[in-house]
Amino acid sequence: MTKTGLVWFRNDLRVHDQISLVKAAQENSFVMAVYCFDPRHFENDSFGFVKTGKYRAQFLIETVEDLQQQLNELNIPLFVHVDYPEKVIKEYVEIHNVTSVYLQKEWTSEEVSVTEKVRNALPEQTNWVENYDQFLFHPEDIPMSINQIPKVFTVFRKKCEKYASVRSMETISKMPEKNRVAHLTKVPTLKDLGLLTFERDSRTAFPFKGGETAGLQRLQEYAWNTKKLSYYKKTRNGLVGKDYSSKFSAWLANGSLSPRKIYHEVKKYESEIEKNQSTYWMIFELIWRDFFKYVSLKHGNHLFKLEGILHESYEWNDDQKLIQQWINGETAEPFVKANMLELKHTGWMSNRGRQNVASYFAKTLQLDWRIGAAYFESILLDYDVHSNYGNWQYVSGVGNDPRNRTFNVKLQAERYDSNNRFQNLWLQPSLF
């Protein structure tokens, strides 16, 4: 009997180290893939922001275009639709007599809702194969149960470093030539998604394309070509230019770079070039990313609630004038203004900038932190649900920061932009 497998791509848009693809190729004689630009992702949220704005949408378009080419070389067709997954996948399963559907396992509410819609639309006999595929440390390999995930990152990190190991990468073999089929679906444009086109701002610190090919090139360039990896810890709080930090987060966010790929590349670099605090710090940051994913696994929808995972009550407000001033870079603090203008015009902001503008929003202006998080969700190129909401809770006093700090924005500006280079770039009248 001929078995047909369908891989439903979501935030795992790569062919390297892709468990669903590997399993589908091993277990079926014919494999196809589907990606849906879900219309729900391009609607307005409850705060009035488009859930996926133009910057991340363009990065996603480039990513799916690249994925289609990569899969084509493996003789696997990727069918792309602007439609609801529960409708599209049902049709493919029925028309092509699909026996198994493979996908990345999700656990946050909106993603789970769509997963259930798709599964409920399929024939009962369809084999449903979900895999955790966005972690550095697989949930089966960490030295604690999910309900034992600690409140403090350091405890989590030390236990994982001591007792957990990172799995080796999965490799897919090319499917037989007969698996190749012609298809007429094409990747949409921004206009097709109801979004405005834009010209890339030449001041951006993230002048990169979306897609696995570009992500792997960036990894090669940052680690091996320029050896910037050796200086990561010293430069990671920079603000201007593309090389102060790795910029891997955008490819990690939509799964076009695997965290395990980065980890094993760093380990290879350490064995062949050098091992130092900077190479360790790259892995340290990957563990931070894992931590927020595990926090959301443990706490579920409390990741999105005003009182946060700590169930703290504060006096929040939703003053629309203050919110718009923050969004438009019109607040009283130049450092906050500059960072928010960079975000508005590019979809990118440094890690240092994000911590400052979020703290200013939640702690100084005392605005409902969920509104700031929702704006970030809309506009950030590298939006990741767990890191975004986890970090916003962290700086807002309702999450995992045991010290509940408020950033002194003036001191931060003096420390990290002492020559005003970053602020001058964004606050002076633009010539671009």
C-alpha cells in the first residue's frame, strides 16, 4: 500500500534538523508539504494592532519562498495558500488520500485552537504526528518535569547544563524523483495579505533576508568568516550596525534556523577556533530562549494575563495618548524615542533597547504591559510568542525577574550610547 505523508509547516520553516520532514520521508513513499498564510494572523487584535505587520510578513514571505525552493530540491512539493489551515489541509488529505499528517507541536492558546480545528476536520483514521521541534533541550531530556520548571532562570540553566544534553541533528534524504510534482500555488505578496509595501530603511541594523538559506549564511558569516562569535559577549549590547549581535533571532523565531544547528556550530567553532566567554554566552542565550518556552509550557494562558504568572495586581492604565507617544517616538526620554523610531521604521530593535522601552512603558508610564507586548507582536521581525510575552512579563514585574527592576533610562543611555551615536542616527532629521 502506498503511504502519503503531509507535512504541515508552521514556525519550523526549514529543511535542516526538521523532525517532521525526516519522519515523513522515512515513513511514506510520497511526501507533500503545505503552508498556510492564515488570515487570522493578518487581522487586528483586541488592542487594534495588525497581528502580523508588514516587516515580519515580508520576512515570512521571503522565508516561504526559500523553503519552497529547498523542498523542491528534495523532490517535495510545498503548496502555499492564503486560507485557513483547517480548510486547506482537509482538502489535501481527502484529495490525495493522505495517511499521516506531520507537524510541530504547539501549546499556546491561539496555536492550539488552530491545531484542534485542523485535527477535528480530518478523517478519524488519519495518523496525526506531532513533534516538539523548537527547543534546544528537548522536553524529554530536561532534568525536571514541566510543573517543576523553576521561577528563576539561573536554576533552570545550571540544571540543564549539568544534566541535559542537546540532541544531534536530524537529516532528511532526498525523495525519489517520482515524488516531484508540478504545482500552481505561489507565495503571496504583501498586497495579497492586505499590507502596505515598503522600502527598507538604510539605517537598519537588520538588513537581512528571510529564509533558511539566508539564516545559514548569517551563521557562517558571524561565526566563521568574520569570527564575530569570539567577541559576542563584549558587543552584544551594541545598538548600531549588523555585527554587534548575531541577529539569529529572526530566523529562530520562524524556525528557519534550528537552535540545535546554532549550538552544534558553536561547539564546532570552540573545538576548531577558540572557546571563550563569548562562545559560551551564545549558548547561554539559547538556554534563555528555551527557558521562556518552558515557562509558557508550565503556566499556559497566564503568559497573556494582566496579572502574569506571579498573579500580581498593579494599577495599570491604557492612556491612548501616552501609548501613541511611545509608539511614535514622542516620549520625554531621547533614548526611548530613538529605539521606538528604529522599531517603527525597520521592525527591529536591539535587546538593550527592548528592555529599556518595555520598562519605560510598564514601570514609568504604568501602561498595561499587554498593549506593549501586542505592539511588539505586530511589528517585530523576530517576534516569538514565548520570548515576547515572557520578556514583557519579566520587565513589568509580573514574570520571572526575582529583583523586579526598573530601568534607569538615562543611565542606560549614558552607558550604552555614551557618544550619542545611536540617538543621533534616529533623532536627527532623516536624510534617508
